[in-house]
Amino acid sequence: MSRLHLAPLPVLWLLLASGCVINSDKYPRPRDLTPTWMVDRPRLLAIAAEPAEARPGDLVRFSALLAQPPGAEQDFVTIWLACPPGDDVACATDLGGLSTTSTDPYAFLDLGVIGFEPGLPPVYVVPDDLLDGLTDDEKLEGLQVMIQSTALPAEMLEDPDALDDLDFSVVEAGFKRLVVSEATTPNHNPTIGALAVDDTSVPEGALVHVDPGQSYEIGARLPEDALEAYEFLNSEGVVEQRVEEPYVAWFATGGELLEEVTIFPYLDATWTAPAESGERGAWFAVLRDRRGGMAWKVQEWVVD
């Protein structure tokens, strides 16, 4: 256990010294880009908070969808950070003498780290005074806490020398804005009841068999009570009654996907299977409710 907690310190030094936002300085040329829906490498597709909208004092747990092509999976280590409202530039740049020789295995928790996986699931406790100083109307609207999830290949931590030449092109980083408020109708994460192929729901855990080169309609099916009604305070200070308008972002490891995004009530997308028999892959459906809530499902397929 001690190695598990001590290992991330060199990584945190590199990640935090330049602030909370992680980006690579190596950009491919447009002609080299793959379609945005294609999962041909490890990709961080979504981050969910539970609860989706928190109140001061709440304990919030986080999860992430790190998609990988079947047969080419890698082991990753994921570091989770929480940035205070209004400070998206840096979570904690005052490293205060922290070094890789620190005798305190939990010293990195003072740097805004809320989780380190595997081993320490991401948990954030909202400060009781986070909304202090806001008016009653502002408390209904709330503040946003930026959560960052950064996944690095586990092999990097096996070789300390590799950290000296850290290539951010192999780092997957994503961001989640957690709303903290005293809203009368706080948001909840949506739910995908099932995925469907040509309007037939796929049983949980089943493998979908497809024909080479054949086109299919893949869709997300929502429970009947999936759409939340909520109150919205507009810019004129008037409370409006609204209903969520969710949408699905689609991803796949192969084949051809025609629609990358489908909007309720039409949540089906057209996908054409690869031409080669024996190829295996997966679809990834990420449902978003436009208020910060999300859910996802993964469905594996094989070409007969």
C-alpha cells in the first residue's frame, strides 16, 4: 500500500506545477485526425458525479468511462483533482516543499487530490461554507467546482525515469463541473434503460452478432420517467418551469457511425458493421441531460 500512495508524487509534481488544466503541446494535422466518434485508442469519454448536483456538506463520488479498443486494453492509473470555484487555473500550485522523498504517504491529498485509482476511489466532500456570501437567489443558482480526471498508463509509474520525459499525448484528461447549490429541484443523473438494435432491446451482458457490411439502427431506450422537470432562474430573476432535453453521444471502436449525436426523442443512430468477419468491438452510448447529469452503457459486438 505504501508504494501505491508514494508512486504518484512525481506525477503530481508535473501535473500540478503548471496548474489544473492538462493539455498536450503536440497536435496532429487535420488529415491525420480520426473521426470524433472512433475509439481507436484509450479515450476518456465521460465523468459522472453522484449526486449530480450537490449541496454544501454533501459527499460526492465520481466515476469515469475510459473506453479502449477490445484486445488492446492497457492498465491505467487515474488521478482525480478538485479545483475550487473561480480557480480553474490551478488547484494547488503551492507545493510547500513536497518531494518524492516525503515520509507522509498521504501528503498529496493536500494538493487538491480527491482520488487515486486503483486504490483510492474519488470522493469529494463539499465544504459547508462554499456558498457563504451569496444571496438567496445566487444560492439557488449555485457555484461550480471543477473536477479533473487524469489517466496515465500504469507502466509509467513502474519506471521513474519515464516521468522525466512525460509525453502528454498518452495522457487522457477530462473535466467535470460539479454544480453545488441550494436549488429546490436539484439535478439527478439520468438512466439508460437498455440499448436497442433495430428496435430490439439487447439483454444486459449479451454479445450482439452482426453481419459484415450490414447497417443497423442502434439506440438508447430511456425509462418512462426519465425526463426530470425542474425550476430554472432566468437572467431576469423569474423562475421558469422546464423539462430536460437529453441527448446521446455515440462512439464505436470500428465500423462506420453516421450520427455522432442523437437528441430526444430520436435517440437512434445508424451504424454500418465492418466488412471483415471475426472483428470484435463495442459501442459506447453517453447520455447527457444538459444540466450536468449523465449515464452511459457499453455494448460489445462481433462480426459473424
